[in-house]
Amino acid sequence: EAVRRLKQGAPKAEKAGVILGLESWLSAEEHLEIIDRVGSPALQVYYDVANSTQMGYDIFREIRRLGKKYICEFHMKENGSLLGQGRIDFRKVREAIDEIGYSGWMQIEGAVPPGKGTFESYVANQKYLRGVFGAS
């Protein structure tokens, strides 16, 4: 059903010059299968490092597998922890991102520890990411 609906929407996205970012709990291979079945350059992956880590995928291999061609954006997230204080090695994420030549957007999401405020957490998370990825 998802493929059918994406096939309907993809030509409209192509015509409008926009990208449909597919975020899910699927593996890189499953994302590529959907992209192949839809057959549109307007469909890419909005890669969520926390979802993929939680599913047990090798996120560093997956980032390299999908590459800049198929990743339109990243979710930088640690469910329940500040960035850099959870399970994800963001320095290795940066290595993978650098290797594929990605230079687009990264969104911070879901990196607020229990009992911490959203604003203070996002300030700390932004500072951490700027330390890992640079200010640009």
C-alpha cells in the first residue's frame, strides 16, 4: 500500500521539485527496495540514527549503503539521552557522513533526558553536534 501511494505522489513531488523523505524503522535494504519499486528520484530516506540503532542495524554501514544519493536528511537523536550520552557514537556517524559527502540538514529530535527541560536539552544537543560536525 505504501508503494502504491508513493507512486501516486512521487510524480507530483517531481513536478514541484520537492523530495519525499521516507522515515521509518526499516533497514537500508528495505528502504532501497521501496525506492526501487516506486522508481522516482523524488523519494529518498530521512535517516533516523536512533530508530535504526534501536532496531539493531549497523547505522554506519547503512549510511554508507544509502549514500548521499538516497539520504535527504538526518534525524540526530538519542531517545531519552542528550546527544553523545547515549548509545550512538556520533563521531563515527560523522565519519560515515563525511565519507558519503553529505552536507545537508540534520534535525535534533528526542534527545531530552527524563527530568530535563526541552530548551536546555536542545541547547546542549546543538552545542554537542557543533562540536562533532562543526558550526557550518
